[in-house]
Amino acid sequence: MPIEKKKLIEMYTTMVRIRTFEERAAKEFAAGKIPGFVHLYVGEESVATGACANLRPDDYITSTHRGHGHLIAKGGKTDRTMAELFGKKTGYCKGKGGSMHIADVDIGMLGANGIVGAGIPIAGGAALAAKMKGTDQVAICFFGDGATNTTRFHEGVNMASHWKLPVVYVIENNLWAMSTRTTDVSNITNITDRAAAYGIPAVAVEGNDVLAVYEAVGKAVARARKGEGPTLVECRTYRQRGHSEGDRQTYKPKEEAEEWKKKDPIPRFRKKLIEMGVLTEKEADKIDQEMLEELDKAVKFAEESPLPDPEEALADVFA
Amino acid sequence: MKEINYMQAQNEAFDEEMARDPSVFLLGENVDTWGAAAPSTRLIDKYGPERVRNTAISETAILGGAIGAAAAGMRPIASIMFVDLFGIIGDELINQLQMRYMFGGKLKLPLTIHTGHGAGVSAAAHHSKSLYVWLMAIKGLKIVVPSTAYDAKGLLKSAIREDNPVVFLTHKMLARLTSQVPEEEYLIPLGKADVKREGSDVTVVAMSFMVHRALAAAAKLQQKGISIEVIDPRTLVPLDKQTIIGSVKKTGKLVILDEEPKTGNAAGEISAIIAEEAFDYLDAPIKRVCAPDTPVPFSPVLEKFWIPDEDDLIKAVTEIM
């Protein structure tokens, strides 16, 4: 079934929104306005966008340390996201989570996570709740190539597979686990091979092609909703920036970075939409401009928002 | 009233709470079939495999799954056989259970971690620890350490109803210990200590199995004319400081009996609280009667030497009289 024009434009807009957010976050971080660490999603926007385009507001996602894109793709607002990065009272977590732990449970976003792979069993648990309550909600669990080597991956995928939980594992294989290639620390060269160990289907897609991600994750989500269990979807993509801001990336071959820059998911989708007649250059430019303006407002909101009261540190330990 | 043991009491608590609230469920290793000593016995027959979920040997997925399920509106009970296995679930305990705080208070995480602990059955170092202080160091976690069947039932029901993560520690040495419990439903709130024996000369604070050692020592000391007040905090977080301080005001003397090694244990924390908040009422130094700073040994003779007993407590009390 062809994808509706409106959906395609939404996907383009989401990708540009994430990119613009990330570039602005980099700028504000460099200017010293964002404390802590920031891990940016530049170059991988097609994965969160294509995957979350299959979800309903009541579905769940778990995210990673590189989580702004997942939050925005699930429906998070750029102003409250930016305010959280700034450590402000108006941020999604009232300034208690920051970039690396940002969450909005109201839209089913169960958290970015400072621990690699920690979201894997948690997504399974959310999917278990859906199954036990008899809803047809699903959970998408985002994680990177590095997380596939953790205990959490083995135990979490094994349990979810056995119980046929409605969870979809979306692996963002961006080639680098910080500064280590996963293939340098594991015998497994194709991550999808791991699915055989759990008796679940797996598919690898070009992660920088948002429509390929949308389609593959869409099939996996439909399968999960029908109660047929998890699927592993490997999205091959590339982290264009450092592991976190400030990383000089001396370990990355220049040619590799240049080659992937040519495969940047946003210009290629824009070109495709223009070829398809979904957007004109002018209309695409307008979206780009609107996102720049939205981010100007988001930064202004973050800057002008109050800081939390210091005593706020004492609240919310227990319900 | 009826007489039931510590494990039966927990079985009743699980049963009553599962009957009351369909969002309560149990997951863990062997929770469906394990023998009569296990608190989940026969629940599978009544609630089926959907709510008594037997799992692989995957502690990380058990607790991680419970966290996700709790975040999505269920009320899971994660069974982790022994507290000694908590090293495996370190990330979930110290990083993931803190979701509520890190998300700015938007979320409730109603889950219970049920686990066994304690020395005394020659299970050696991998199956005999208590780790109270590890647990106390984790923020956002309540800790229940019941010493009787009566307490176990009422506290476990409260733990399951709690909208926060709670770890419920059941001591191996207490499994067959019986108490009178009411036929009708009762709850014991978390954070309320129980004076297990009233006395006037020395306050002894003890948890779980050590409560019984303290009571045995108190009976012997009574014969020597020394009156011991035994306080059982019942929960380490929240800790009922006021009951302990109130007792110290009366007796002027405090001994803490803790089955864990002395360095960095719960007794140290309680000592510090009393030294800080009730120093003026103390007539003698605070004494800590604890296990030595070693792993738990295997051979019965070694283990007996290792676990603090009545004689150790009597000696400490006598020193400050």
C-alpha cells in the first residue's frame, strides 16, 4: 500500500526537526549552556523516524544515551526537550534527568538510558504489561550495535522471545561503540545472525533510508500486535558526530566518514520526495525554515525558563 | 487466630494480594513448581502461568522486566532466589530503579523484589549473605527484614501495595518458625519498628534472625537482673529512628546486633544516627555485635563461630553495664 503523502511529509519534517535540534544542541553545548554530556543523533534520524512512524501514542519505546531523536520521533516537544538539556524546571524531567536520561512517560517514552542495553529488559517488561492487560500496545526497543554484546541483550531477548512479547528490537548499527568497532570485539559480523539463537525473525535494512526502516519496522510492529512475538531489525547507519560532543574521533577513517556523509538520510529523502512529487524544493525549504524557527523558539524557551529550586533535589525519591 | 510458619505467611500474603488486585503477578526462577518451603507454593494452581511466570535463569531480565512492567502499570513481584545474586542485577538496582526520580516524579514504580538471605545452613559465601547495607545505599528502595511469620505476612502485603520499589528479605533460618496470625486480613505499615521485648537497662536493636538471638540473650540476662529492650526495626528503609531514639532515652545504652560483617554494615549506620541525634542520652559507648570481616564460611563449626550469637551479645551488654 502506498504511503500517504501526509505521512511522508511528516516523516521528512520529523527528520529535519531532529537534525535541527541536534545541531542546535551542539551549538548550545559548545557555548557552555548545556551541562554534562550530550550524545547526538546526527546521521541516524531516519531510524527513529521510520520506526516511530509505525507507533500509536499509547505504544512504548525505550531509548539509549543517544535519545533526543527517539523522544522527538515519539512525539516529544523540542522546547521541553531543550529545557531538560539546559537543566531547567520546565524540562521533561524537571532538570533531574538531563540529555542522557530524558523521558516522557505520557507519550510512552520510558527513558533514554545511561547504561548500554539497559532498556532491553525494560522494553520487554512494558510489552509484558501490554500482553497481560490484553491491549494490543507494542514496545520498540532502540539500542546500538554495542549493546548486542551485553547480558541484557541475551537475557531480555530470550525472555521476550519465549513469552512472545509484543516488542520490536531496532538496532542502530552505527559501526562504532564509542571508539570500538563491534566486529573488533565479537565473532559475529552480521548482527541479524544472533536472532537464530532466540528463534525469532531478523532483517537488516539500510538504516539511512527512512522508508526502508518504516517498512521493515512496520512489518515487525504488525507481527508484534498480532501476538506473534519479537523481531530484530538491524538498521545500518552511521554516527556522523563523535560519541559525545567533544570527541575528536581520531579513530574514524576519513574516507569512511566522507562516504557516509554522502549517504546522509535527510538530503536523500528530500530528493526522493521531490522526485515523487510529494514536495517541491520550495516546500521542502519551507519545512527546513520552520524547523529552524521552532528551534529558535525552543532555545529561547529553555533560556528563559526558571531553574529548579535547589530543594527540588530532595523531591520524587518515593511516590 | 491460627498458627502458621514464616513461609506459609508469605504464601498467604501473595495469595491474598493476587486475589485482590489483578495487576499483581510473580515472576522468577522456579516460582511455579518449587517445593513446599517456597513462598510461591501452589499459587500456580490458582492463578496459572500467566500470573505465576516461571523464568529462565536470567536475573537481569527478571528485574529489568519487572521494572518495565511496573512502569507500564502492572504490580510485579520479582523473585530473586538469594540476595547473593544481587551483584548480577546491579544495574537494575542502582540505575534503573531510580526512574521515578530521574523522570522528574512522573512515574510510579510499584514492584517488590522478593529474596532469601542469611547464614546458618552451611550454604557458604555465595548463598548466605544479607547485604543490608548494599541495599541501604541504593536510593529509592525500601527494605523489609521481617523476623516473624506475623510480621512477614503483614509487611509483605504492604510491600506489594506500596507504589515504590521494595526489597523483601526472607531469612533462611526463619522458614519454619511459626506465629499466631489473625484469621482476618491485617497489614503492617512499612517504617514502623516493633518492640519485641520491653526492658529498662539496655536497648538492643536487631533485625530478622538476629531478633531471636537477642530475645534469647535477653532471657538469660534477665536471670542476672539485666533488663533488655529488644527493638526490631522491621524495615531498614524507612528506618523508624524515633522508636530507637525513644528507647535509648529510656535505657541510655545501645547495642546493635547485626549478622553482617562489621565494616560498612547496617549496625554502623544505626550507630551513626544515634551518635548524631541522641548522643546526650547515651551513658556508655554504642556497641556493635557483628560477624567478622570475612566472607561467610561453609563448615558448620566455622559458620557457627562466624554468626553472632547470644554469648557475643551478652558479653557486649556486660561490658557496658
